[in-house]
Amino acid sequence: MTDGAFTEGFIALENVEKVFDVRKKTGFLKRERREVRAVDSLSFTVACGEMVGYIGPNGAGKSTTIKMLTGILTPSAGRLRVAGIDPSRERRRLAHRIGVVFGQRTTLWWDLPLIDSYRLAHRMYRIPDARYRENLDRCVELLELEALLDVPVRQLSLGQRMRGDIAAALLHDPEVLYLDEPTIGLDVVSKAKVRGFLRELNAERATTVLLTTHDLQDIEQLCSRVMVIDHGRLMYDGPLTGLHEAGESERTLVVDLERELPPVEVPSARVVRVEGPRQWLAFPAGQSAAPLVARLAAEYPLVDLSVREPDIEAVIAKMYAEKAVS
């Protein structure tokens, strides 16, 4: 990465590394020390207002990257800037310009009503009263939080808490939003509303979004660009369609017929499994399911069907194996 690219990126990393010292007990009064490289020579830039998916298998280094971008962790090597700020050196200054949502950890006060966490953010970030009220009303309406404001956070379901956390992260108008599994625990309708909310936020306020998720529909509906990290290294950076092509991934169409039949025959798909009247058809991930569904409905006694997205970890594992061989 050139100095020009580094300084121009709203989020910019250059040869960033993070190494942890791990001590493991190997015997009586004996411990073995070893280094674990969570992030390895990672370089990329994200432009202001861009929405980027940041994905990879568990343990790939995603959360470590986010923690360095927020200033929670200090890089072992390399350069890192967010909005021109070194996160680890100016963490408090950066905090006013970023919002963070960790799917498995809440920033809300556990024993207090949801509204109290918002009031605390109001004071902590010194948000002007009018702006706070405007942002709160907007989040409450779009994320359907009205009935939850007086409920203690510990009594909220995971999906309700996730919506509450997203609202809390946006009250101070952050320029950058880091989302770690933002739709975890949400039903289909709630997921659609959260995705619509994020699209609107990005379009209206040019909020830069870095999204980590295992739900590829989040990426497909929100991001035009995806980055794949594995073993702490960037393996892919480009459109999602290119990722599917690189990993030769497939979607699965699960078809329920009125009765048990021989394997169905439709173009561009193959039957990979049959159990009674249910059949599983694999087809390229970059291909629309609509023509297959239309053909099946026209030629077979179709009762129900569903589409299953490819296993992103399997796609990445295949990419990694092919890279190792080459």
C-alpha cells in the first residue's frame, strides 16, 4: 500500500500485525510459552461512506481487527488509522466518531431500563438535546423499540437487545459503524427492518460501515464489497459474486413434493440428496433460484421449498486449501 492510499483511506491498515503471548501449562510448575499471530500483515483501506462486509471463519482474526480499529487493542506492528486518528493513541477522541455493536456483548446497562442506557449516552457523548431526541425517536420508530424502553435490559430477548444496541451505537451520529453479527437472534421480519435501517443510514448520512457476519444475506443486501480474512491474512477483496466464483460455492434448493419421486431433472442444478418426497438440489451460488423454481413448479407436484445459502466457512476453507497448494 502506498502512502497516498494509506492517507486517503477513511479506514486504513498497512502491514498490521497482532501477536499474543500464550502460556500453556505442560506439567507440574511448568508452562510453555508460544506466540499466536491473530492478524498477519493485514493491509486494506475503506473509503468514507462505504459499506464493506468483513467475513471469515471463527478465529480468523475479525474481532481482533475490530478491537484494533476501536483502540481496545494495540497493533504489534504496522500502521492503522481511522478518520486520520491512531485508535490506540487517541481512543477517547476516536470514541466520539465511531459506533460499535458486538453481537455477543452488550454496551447496555444490564439491570436498568433500556431508556436509561440511552440517557447515559446522551450525557456521555454530550449530544445536543435536539439531536439526541431526533436520533432517539428515529431509532425507536424504525427499530420498533417503543414498548421496550422501560424494560430492564436483562429481560430483553437476544433479538430485542440487538436492536437496542444498534440504537445506542447511533445516538451520537458516528461517522464509522462497526457491526459484529448485527442480525443474530432476529427473526426474518426484524432482519429485514434492521437491514433497511442500515441502508437508509448509509444513504442519508454516508456512514461508513464495516460488517462482520456469518449471514451472507446481510452481505448481499447491504454491501457491494466483501473482504475475507483467514488465519489473520486477507484472502479476498472484491464483490461477493467474485467470492462465490473463487470458491466455486453452491446454494441448495430444498424441495418438498406431494409424493416420493425419482430425482428431479432441471437445467443448471443437480440432486445431491433424496429423502422420501424431499429432495436437495445444488446450483451455482451466483445463479438466481427463480428459473429453477419456475421449472419445478411447472413440471412437478411442488408443495414447498426453501433456499439455503452456501456455508461461508466451507467456501473460505476451499480457497485457503487451493492457495496453499498453489
